[in-house]
Amino acid sequence: MSAASYTYAVAHPFDPIQVAGLVGVDGAAIHLVRHKDLVAVVSPLAPANADEIALRARLETLAELEAIARAHHRVVAAVAACTPTLPFRLATVHRTDDRVAQLLRREYRRFRETLDRLAGRVEVGVKIYVQHAGASAPAAMSVDEKTSGSGSARAGRDYLRYRREERDRRQHAWQRATTVAEQVDAALAMLAVDRRQHRAQSAELSAAPGENVFNAAYLVDAGLAEELATRARRLCAENPHVTIEVTGPWPPYSFAGGEHRGHA
């Protein structure tokens, strides 16, 4: 079986010497598939990973996911430093380079329009977290309380009251953070060409403390990326009960304009 083509991105043509030695997933060297004034950036996949199903099975392992994601981003970021780039989603696989060329022909107009929109622009990510301040749990029952029905009943009431207060605190903190998020979003959107709101990130995938209540990406002119980040951090300082995390600038992953699935 011939090697399949892992596809990283579509871009305007550029001098391959600019990315000489660049390798992608599994250390495979990248190459370009061209159609008119578009190129697709690809690398060969070993037969064992020759379709998306096989490759995505590897993504179930955290170590594999991290390795593939890093390789994918390394290629996309290197190409984006050379030319306007439309990143593809992680683990996009085509059976052959000919299938990649077919995609370029079929989607030529849409790819051109998207690249024109992304030219000179980058993505900046903003996440807002709320740290729920927990109160001390009810004190343990004394020896007398443990041996008396009234003490046990009182301890039960204290616990239920604590749980209600904890729920109210969390709800209040969430509402306050949501209000801050709306204000931050409105302020940052003024600098952005476009925005995308993503699902809140689970605590397991985040190194930041607290609960993620807002997760958005902003498409901005490259010259405004630092101003957007500075504005976000200033808003964080003005709202000490939340944490704002700014990432990027990145290639415009969130603004690629659709999913580009491989063809078996």
C-alpha cells in the first residue's frame, strides 16, 4: 500500500527553501501539492496510519495526541510565517496526493477567498476562569453530638446549610464572571475582524486554576495582536475575581471556514 497524505494546510505558493528540513507527523518530510496559485502542504503517512480512522485511534492516547498536535502545529506555523495559510484540522488524511490535488481543484474558489480574508491576520485566544472561593466545611461533631440524636440532627442541618451556601456562592461567582466575560468580549471584539466562541475547556485540559467560563478566538490584523492582548490583561487587572488567559498569536485555526475531511 502506498503512503497516504497527511494534509496540514492550504496556502499561497512560497519558496520551499524557506521550510527546508521541516518535518511533520512521525518525522516525515513535508512536500507541496500544487494547483494553479494554491499549494497544499502534506507529508506521507506509513501504511499503518493510511486513513483517518487509524490515525484518530492514536489520538486516544494523550502522548500520541500531544506528539501529533505538536507536529501539526509546527508545520502550520512554519508555513504561516512564509505566506497566508489556511490550516486544516488535526488528522486530515487523503489517500494519495492526487486526492489532495482534486480537493484543491474542487474547492479552489473557496480556498482563494478564505486566504484573501486571512492574509495579514492572526488568531488570539482568550479564556476566562473563575475561582470558586470555598468556605470551610462544617466542623466535625463533638463526642457528645455523636452520641446524641439532637447533635446528629444539628450536624445534618449544618451540612445542608453549608451545601446551599456553597451552591449560592458558586452561582454568584459564575454570574459575576459571565458579566465580566461579556464586557471583555465586547471590548476585544472592537479590535477584531472576526471572532469565534468555543466550548468551555474542561479542567483536565487546562493548567489554569478555576473553572473555564469563557473561551473565544479573535481574528485580528497582525499589528493589533499585542494591543488586543494588552487590553485583555488590563481588564483582568480590573476584575481580580477572575483570571484571563491570553494565547497566541496563532495561525488562524478557528477561521479556516469549515472542516476538510480526508478521502479514504
